[in-house]
Amino acid sequence: MTHPLIDALRPLLGDAHVLVPGALPDTELTPYQQDWRKRYNGRALAVVRPGTTGEVAAVVKLARAHGVSVVPQGGNTGLVGGGVPDDSGTQLLLSLRRMQKVRHLDAANLTLTVEAGCVLQQVQDTARQAGLLFPLSLAAEGSCTIGGNLSTNAGGTQVLRYGNARELCLGLEVVTAEGEIWDGLSGLRKDNTGYDLRDLFIGAEGTLGIITAATLKLFPQPRARMTALAACASLSATVALLGMAQSRCGASLTGFEVMNAQSLALVAKHFPQLAQPLGARPWTVLLELSDNEGESHAREQFEGVLSQALEDGVIDDAAVAESLSQSQAMWHLRESIPLAQSEEGLNIKHDIALPVSRIPDFVAACDGLLAERFPGSRLVNFGHLGDGNLHYNVQSPAGVSAAEFLKTHEAAVNAVVYDQVMAHGGSISAEHGIGQLKREELAQRKSPVALALMRQIKQALDPRGLLNPNRVV
Amino acid sequence: MTHPLIDALRPLLGDAHVLVPGALPDTELTPYQQDWRKRYNGRALAVVRPGTTGEVAAVVKLARAHGVSVVPQGGNTGLVGGGVPDDSGTQLLLSLRRMQKVRHLDAANLTLTVEAGCVLQQVQDTARQAGLLFPLSLAAEGSCTIGGNLSTNAGGTQVLRYGNARELCLGLEVVTAEGEIWDGLSGLRKDNTGYDLRDLFIGAEGTLGIITAATLKLFPQPRARMTALAACASLSATVALLGMAQSRCGASLTGFEVMNAQSLALVAKHFPQLAQPLGARPWTVLLELSDNEGESHAREQFEGVLSQALEDGVIDDAAVAESLSQSQAMWHLRESIPLAQSEEGLNIKHDIALPVSRIPDFVAACDGLLAERFPGSRLVNFGHLGDGNLHYNVQSPAGVSAAEFLKTHEAAVNAVVYDQVMAHGGSISAEHGIGQLKREELAQRKSPVALALMRQIKQALDPRGLLNPNRVV
């Protein structure tokens, strides 16, 4: 297959970095054209792999000249189909994975400038080797890229203390829809010179520009990290525990995850080798402290909070990790929930956020409605309570085919859940983004004024609609 | 003076809230038409004081229908002339000061929703009365409004730990240029449903929309706050001390201010009653700790850092406050610098930011050039080193008329300073914004790509240019 754009791209990037479907075995293109959960199968005009910002800009200019739309892609670990092409065979898939340079680490300024294709773990490691911390941490960190993390404003397990990807970024380099390069790679903590372009590109999923590099915030490495589990009789009690821990530990509290009984029951079923120190409880909380003084201070802090919480009847039991390996085992429990869910079969996932104060009411209302309308459906509810972020997933009743349940009920389940989210002042996408998956839902749920503003911005920065079209807006 | 717009506004707002120059003594209008430093004297068509978001929206719609531009104003404490009308007599000055409702405090969610006209101190007090902290703190806090703080992305003394106004805001309510109301008052810590409209309005100085209310982040009140002074022989030593304090104290380090010898000499001259515990030193650092455990723990932390720094030769001397009043006295020293400068006479102010690591080189280079080109000029250099933010102010040589010096040299001094700021990767406006004062400078200094993006956004959201025209872009 030839196309004048492909003919123009080959000399620019070299043949090895212009992959054309049909001319190559499908297997070489699948990693780019299909998302990792295999929900979206696209077909690109070509996959291009520029190696420099200049090449990205040149690709965008060429694509623009040929009226071809461009879909940027990082590690292809997204959950909403935002980074794979549609199946028209007319879009250019622009992979940023070759842009892996660590450009500059400035220890005194606590900043690190990296290219978009750096894998998150590589960024973490680079900081660690300098005795510093880049705190963004999430399940896909071994393969997701920092450019993708920023384009989707990724969250993860350390948001409570350090914020989302947005809060961890001081500056960006972006290729605009016109193929111009905006060098906004500032290492500044204060800069009030005009509109906040940085935060407009962050979370825009490549629809307003292509992030090619970023200057990230680093932090001193805490001297100790320690984990504890606590058992609560109700979700309200977990919210009370959060308040106590925040008040007592302040910024040292870096993790606060909740897991309902159903979540840990699935883990027990599929991974019986994993110890569950507190046994089966209505709610289990994982708390993490990152301490600047050391392990004994962290232990003291934990004991202070947890003994008070026991005394006040907020928790029924607790276990503080005695070693690093016990800490890791506690995190492993939490991280095994999505894997246990996969083992159990397909489920209907909801990545939602609510004001922390309204979570107990939301869950009571939503659990009730789902039990009524879909008797026997199992609620696997877990997540980052400290950030108000729940992964509120609905699994088919035991013995019912998951595929059948999804086919019949997915839309109706989503309607119940999202109606309740909206009624409780929440968000239908906490950290996964919109992409293709939730674009229609967003158009229904977001205020018309906000949608109009978003469309005006898209129209202003990408008037021909060539950057990741039909995603987000 | 009559104008069809005024005739339409009176029944909407009531006569008491439509102030028309000419019809009223000038003194009633001066607080709106002139900035507090008396650098900008405007003349409005009228000053309107809506009391509700609905009224703000109705005013904007009416103004739009009459093709009249609108200048929003909060506490009128800005430093760049962003909130006063021009002198054409054709602009509507929209004061938000009557919008003072505290709408909702959600202690479990650590959020506070207030209207734009709330004075910052009122916001701080509301949080404190609930046992919580709203950390934004700056010199004008007794009269500036939260709407103005957000519209200018204010900084202040607690940015090191808590961030700028931007980082302290979770959601906004905004009246758009079309007079529509965007209700984005979310109390969510994670929300990835589309473009980041919030951060686009924050720091836009009322040129893209009018902020009418905000949902703010609160924090637990720290149990103790403690202050220390340290003497350093060089600016590099202050940077080294910052690194040591951050590594040891982490997020407990809430303040890190530097003051050069000239700054404290002016304080000694004009406020001789203020004790200067360390005497005259090349550089004095004020450190503040906010501790979740208590005073003795904070003291332990300070003693750990400072004794290590003494041992390593990073500091020459230190004094830890023994009481709250000693802490306050230390802050008072720092806060007296701008006042001492005013007593000494006019000076050329620069609110700049740099990567912390480059500050020593910048100051050496810039001090050198200014000494060469303007012999005897005095550098009053102080600020929030922890944020990379210096107030790098140039005072006339002793004995030379300040007014004369400014008149002759202001432009040339600015050129030297801003050239050096740019050469060292800095920003010409760290926390004060652009307004009228730096608009031309910004157009010269900002990258053409960034300026083009800013103009496209302005054009998209306010195509008729009726919101605070000729400010920022």
C-alpha cells in the first residue's frame, strides 16, 4: 500500500520507523493497533516512530499537509481506548516510545527532564539513583510512558500525598496541531506569565497537542516506608480513620486504600497462597507512611493512630508490617484484586471519584439499587479512599456467565452507577480518562457549559480536528 | 451621565450597587478606579457590585449586548494593574466584594466552598474555626479576596509545602464571556473528565471568565509551628541549607525565606526597634516548620538540621525561636522589608522565579552587571528561596533621588534583570501576574508559540474581547 504521506515519511524517519500494515506481518503492528485489553482493534494508515521532537513536529506538519489525522501513543497501557487508531486505515499512529532520553536531572532544584517515551519505571529509577523520589506509581509502571501518564493525568497509589501526574509536572515540551514546538520545559515552581498551557495539555489525551518531553518534580527519598492493615466494620469507619490518620500524620500518610470483603474474598479464592493477616472483614484498609526520620518513628506514628482508633471503636483490629517484606505482602494483597477479578471473569468496571465525605452514602445507595435490580451481582469495591477514588466493579452473580451478564446488563448497570455518582457530586472518570470508552457518556453527563468550553478550546487549538479525533470531546 | 447599559443595570442590581462617576463624589469611586499603590488611575463607565452569581451573569450578558467591556475586581490589592479600568470611561468595573458567602465546609472531605469576594483572612478564619488550615498566606490577606487570589494564582509564604493558589483549588464556578454560568465546584481530588478548565481560569486575571466561587483544599492544622533564623556566608550556602532541610524535614518544612544584608540593613534603619538576633550577615534565612506532633518534636527537628549545617560549615550561626512571640518576631523582620523599602523611597521591583539551582549564578551575574552599569545602586534581594522566587529590587544609590533614578534608569534596569532572568531559565513574573504592567514585556519575552496559543485561547473563549481587555495577552 502506498500513500503520498508514507512516501514523504520514509526519508524523514527511515524505513525502519514507518510501519505499514499489509507490508508487514500483522503481529508487528498489533502492539500499536490494539489496546492491551484487546477491547479496541484499529487499523492505521501507518505506524511512525519518530526519535526526536523535531521529527515529531515534522511528522505532524506532513500529516497536516496531507489532511491525515494523528493518534499519539505512549506505552499503550490505557484503559479507555484513547491511544489506538480507529479501524478506518486512514490515521497515522505516532508512537513516542523511541523518545527515551533523560535530558537533565537537577538535584538542587529537585527536577528531572525526560522525554515522553521514557517508561515510568525508568523515570522512578533515574530519580532513585540520585537519592531522590519521583512518586508517581501505578500498576502499569513497567510499561506505561511518562508522556502517556501526563496525557491522561494518571493517578495511582501516591496521590494522597503527592497529587496526580498533573501536580508532579512543572513544564512541558509540546508539538502543536500546526507542527510547532512549544518549549515550556520550565523547572520553575512559580510562573505567572500568562495562561496555564501546561495544564491544558495535561489530561487532554493528545487531542490538543503531543507531549514530547516534561520537567517533573522530585522529592527527597523518605528514610522509611511502612505499611499497616486495619479492619473496619463500615465504610463510615474507614472515612473516620482517614481523618484521624491525616490529622496525626499529615503529609507522612502516603497511602490509604480500602478493600471490601468481596475484593479480598476473590483474592483468597484465586491466590490462596497470599496471607490475609486480618482475615475476612467488611472493610480492610491499607495505610502507608513515608517517614523522613526512620522506621522507629514511623512505627511510633502508626501505633499512636491505630491504638487511638481501636480505643475509639473506629477499627476492630490492626496489623503493622514488621519488615519490608511484610509491607510488600500487604501491597501485594491490594494489587492482586484486579488480577483476581480477571481470573473470576469479565466485570463491569467503574473508575469513579466522589467527595470522601459522601462515599459511604454513595456506596449504600448504589449497592442497594444494584442488589435490587441485579440480584446476586457481586460488588468488588476497592480503591484509593484517601483521594475519593473507588474502583467500583460489578461482577456477575456466582454461577452466571460473566460474558452473558455483561452483554445483557452492562449499559443498565452503568446507568445506575453513573446516576448515583452524579447525584453524589462525583466524577465518572477519576484517573483513567475518557478516550473512546466514555466519550458518549461524558457528552451526556458533563454540563453543557463545560462541554461548550471544551469544544471551543479544541476548535481553537486544532481547528481541522487532526489530533486524536473523536476522543474526549 | 446616562448610558443605556446603566439604565438597564439599575433595576437589575438596585441603585446602590451601580456607582456612576460624575453622579457621585470621586472619593466613593477611587477605591475601585485606582490601584492601592496609586500607579494606575482609571475611569469607569460605572462600577457595579452584583451580589450573586446570577447577577454577575446578568451583568455580563447586558454588557455584552451593549458591547461594553468588563473589568472584574476583587480586593484591589494587585501589583500589576490588572483589576482597575482604563481611563476611557467606557469600561464596566465589576466588583465581586459583595459576594462573601461561605457556602459549604466539608470537614471529612477537607474542602471549603466560598464565594469570590470572601477576604482571604475570612477564608483562613473559617477553616481555623473548624480546626483546619487553609494555608494560602500573603501580605495583603486582610483585604485581598479569594477570587483575586485565584485569578492571579497568588503565591505567598507557604508555597514550598502547599503550592500556589492553583494547587489549593479543586473546583470553580465561573461566569463565561457569554454570561453563562459554569458550575465546576467539585470537591474532587481526581477528575479526568475532559480538559482542565479550572486551571485555565486560574491565573487568567479575569480575561477568560469571571471566577464567582471556588472549592478550596483544607489541611489538618499542624500541632506546632516553629521558626528559626540561620546565617549563611553565601547564597550557595542557603541553597545547600534548603536541600538539607528538605531532606530531613520533608513536608514539615513550610517556609524558607532568604534576606540579603541590604534588606535587613534597611529594616534596621527604619525599624530599629526590631531585634535582629543574628546581627548583620551576608544572608539570613528564615526557616519555618509545621509539625503534626508538637513543639518538642519540631525543636528536635530544627536542632538536628541546624547542628548538622553548622558542623558542615553550611551556616555560621542560628537561632531557634523559644516562643510563639519570638517566631512572630522573626516573621515580622521578614515582612518589614517591603515596608522599610517604601520608607527608603521608590524602587524598581522584580518578582522573578528561577530554578533554585541557578539562583546563585543569576544573582552573581545580575548583581555584577547592575553594579557596573548603575554604580552605587542598592540591591534589596529577598524572597521565597524554597520556591525559587526572589523579590529582586533595585534601590537608587544612597543620596540619589529615588524618583529621578527610576525615571532615568527603570527601563534599562529592567532590561538587565529580565535578560539575566531569561538567560538563567527563569520567569519575569513569579507570583504577581502580568496585568497592564508586564503585558508588553511578556509579548517580548514569551515564546511566539506560547503567545500564539494564548491568543487562540483568548479568541476562542472571548471572541469579542470584552473581558478585561488589554491585560495579559
